[in-house]
Amino acid sequence: MVSSYLSSHTESNLERRYTYAQRQRLSYIDFKLFFTGSLTRAEIVSHFKLGVAAATRDINYYKQEAPENVYYDHKQKCYFISDEFEPLFAHDPRKTLIKLANQISDGFDPINSVHFPVESPSPLNIPDIHVVAKLSQAILRLKTVSIIYTSLSSGSKSRVIIPHSIVDNGLRWHVRAYDQASKSFRDFVLTRITKINIKSESIKAGESKADDHQWNRVVPLRIIPHPNNVEFSTAIALDYAMENNTLLIETRAALAGYLLRRLNVDCTDGASLVGAEYQLWLENQTSLFGAENLSIAPGYKA
């Protein structure tokens, strides 16, 4: 909360001293350092179509405002995030996760933007933005991280993981990572991570994204309107843009359980679940054979 207040306070001061375009570039620098851990002058030049001198000036402005946030490595000719980094701008966790998911890297929300008459349910699961930033840095830099993680089965424990993807499973955000203790790839809920540090160790053989077979395996799902719980199947077909009353989805095996749970898809062999919430049925249950995380799929039995 204190960091968020300081960032908001700093932003109001920046509005008085810099133009909109300058603040946009400063925000980009802040965003790049915070979520990737590094920045080059060439990236600023390319992103904003500037000259080298202008990019250098923007970096100097940023260093003037936040001298402890960044240091320059002459050998690599690159700016890196410092251990004392505190974001100059307030990065909203929900908006930032959406930006990251959609490859939007400017970290800047337009001033006086139009407010469209669109509402979404208030999320109950909001990750710590610093946890998101550290994970993003580690993934892009191919590094291991040490975390304090609280699970339902073993409580709070120190773990060393190698993250490779941050995922919105429809209910909450988690990170897909290799867990050195169990020597397996697992899902870690972001809000259950209370402490995180990037380690100097790089990824070893068997710990990379390419080695996560459940992540790389694509599962075809054939979903149809529930044959017993739905009277007018056309309504369901319209809801999901089905063709011939069938919705064909390809998803990662590691994410199949989350998807089926989010859509309340009846995964029983004979469409036996009863209730208005079960409007869909998985017609090809055999496609799930060998997939993990299926205990949460409605009615599924291996």
C-alpha cells in the first residue's frame, strides 16, 4: 500500500514537470525494468521511433527521478533493474496482467480515457504486483526463484521453482513452474506466494518449458449441449458459437481441468450430472487420458 501511494504521489509530480509524451516514455522505461529486469536504448528508439539522443535524454530523466532504480552494465551495454528498485508509476495488478497477456508493454494508461459502459465481476483474487514482476523477470531471464509458498496440504514452506508461464485459469492467477523439491512441474497460485527472490542459478536440463510434457501436449475437446439438462440446445449453441451443435477446443493438457471446471462441463461418461449449471457435456472423455489436474473437472473419473 505504501509503495502504491508513493508511486501515485510521484506520478502527480511528473504530470507537472513532463509532457504527456515524455511521461509515456518514462512509464515505458519503468515498465520494462519492473517486468523484464532490463532495458536498452535501442528498445526505446524502436518503440517510440526516436533518435538515439532523445532516447538517451529520456533515460537520464528517468535516472534523475529514480536514481536507485537502475544501473548500467558497460560490458553488456544494457540497463538493469537494481535491488533497490521501487516503481516510479503505479502499475495496477489486474490491468498489468492483461497487458502482459496481450503483449502490451508500454505500461501507460491514457489520461481522460473514454469510460465504456462495460462492467465485469470484481475479482477476489488479486496477486501482489511485486510477485508478478519477479516472476516475469525470472521467466524472461531463464532463472530460478526461491519462494515462500503456502499450500492447503503442507502449509508455508520454502521452495525453489523454475517458472515458465503465468496463467489466468478463469478463477485465479497461477504460475506454471518446475518444483525442485518434487522434481515435477506444478501450478503455484500467485496469491499464496508471500516472498520471492530471483536466484543466480540458470535452468538445468529437464527443468525448462520444453520439458513440461503436460504443458506442451495439446488435448482436443469436443463439447456439446448437455443432452439431458438442456431443452433448447440451440440457445447453448449460440452462446458458444457452436457449429453443428459442437464446440471444438484445443487446450493444453495442464489447463484442461481448469477450462472444464470454468465452463461447468459434465465430464461423466453418460452425461449423468443433474443441475441447471451443467449445460455442456464433454463428448470425448477419452481425449483426457493421462492429463493432470482433472480432479476439478466436473464428474471426471480416470
